[in-house]
Amino acid sequence: METYQIILIALFVYLGSIGSIIGNTMGWYTLGRPLVASLVVGVILGDVQTAMIVGIPLQIMYMGNVTPGGAVAWDLSYATYIGVAGAIVFGIGLDTAQTIGLAVVFAGIGGLVGQIMWNVSYAANLPLNRVANKYAEVGETKKMFIPNVVMGQSIGFACRFIPAIIVLTSMTAASAQSDFAAIIPGWVTTALGVFGGMMASLGMGIILSFLLKKNYHIVIFLAGFVLVTYFSLSTMAVAVVAIITAILYYVAVSNIDKKGVA
């Protein structure tokens, strides 16, 4: 990776975090999502195809990621940006399964770093409450932006941008010195790719447990699965079939209700 590419990816690691300067809607819930982050990394490194190949499994893996009580099991932004970058840099000449395996490896590294820095950020932000209280006690409300924006964003930026720079620079140095694929046997990356697929199934299962409220919802889901798997329909085709089915169902139910009222 070139220096400017490292800086850009590290910048997006910060922008895709909770509480970044662009807000949670554009940051954590958009740039912080694995699929969007993969596209960004692919554009920066000039390999969108590989980025999306590994980004889709990562997106599914982390779809069920939750933060109960503020506890962060894994940092999505760190995991995806680092994971996809690592897969692109070291995945040259590997097949799809091995490339996804590499992405899982580097996502684990990035996620771990992000988890650590999340806790560091929490601890570093504690003194800011005292600064804000001092301004509040003397009625200097115009200075409240100093602890809330200036100091808070500085801590958030430092805890994400700087470690990301270090990790990405280390990856670049390692890729220049040796072939990562030669260091780690193919069976390891393949096994990690299979593990990633299992995690993807787990993530999808968690999402479905929230979405499927009634028993017949399972039948609808299985119908879509059959259309894709056995009839080889594209996602768009299944979506069109679903829309048509929903309209027919709505019309049928409406007619039944009208007759019942009459």
C-alpha cells in the first residue's frame, strides 16, 4: 500500500466509528458497515472486485453483531477496513476461499485492536466530564464545545487513526518482505474461510430470529431460499416476485375484510 492509501483507510476507520465528526448515521451506520467499508477500501486500493468478494461474507458474519449494555465484542469499522485491506494486499494469487480466510484473519486483528482502543477511548473521555462541569458551573455555555467536540473528537481520532496507521504500515512492510501466503499454509486460510462461512450462518440466524415473528414467516423465507437455490433466480428477481406476492396478498385480505364488514 502507498502512504496516501494507508492514510485514507485509517481516516475512514475513524469516520466509520461511533461518535465520529460526521455523526452516527453517516459514520457508524453507513461507513462503519462491512459492505460499505469494503467498497471504500476497494476503491482506495484499486481492487473493488476482491473487496466485494470478501466484504459480503464479512457483512453477513457481523449482521448479528450487537452491543448489549455498551459492551463491544468486536469493532466492525476496524475489523472490516483492516480485514479487507489485508485480503487485497496478501490475497494475490489465492483462490476465493483462501482470500476470504485471509480477510477473516486480518478482520480478527483489526477487531481486537478496535476493541482495545474502544476501552481506551472510554477511559480517556472520563476527564472531559469534569471540564464540562466547570464550564457549566460558571455559566460559560459557549465553551461547552471544547470538551464535547474539540477534545472528544481529538481523543476519538487519536484512538482510531493512529493505531490503524500502525497496523496498516506493519501490513505493508510485511507484504514487502515476504509472501504472507507462503508463511501461512493454504489449509489454514481455507479452514478460516470455512469458519467465516459458519460465522456468516450464525449472523444470518441471529437476524432471522428477530425478523421471523410468526411461524408462517419461516415458510416465506424458505420460499425465497428455494427460488434462489433451486431455481437460480437472482436477488432482484426474487424481490420482484416478493412484491407481486405482497400486493396480491394485500388485495385478497382487503377484499375479505370488506366482505366481512358488509
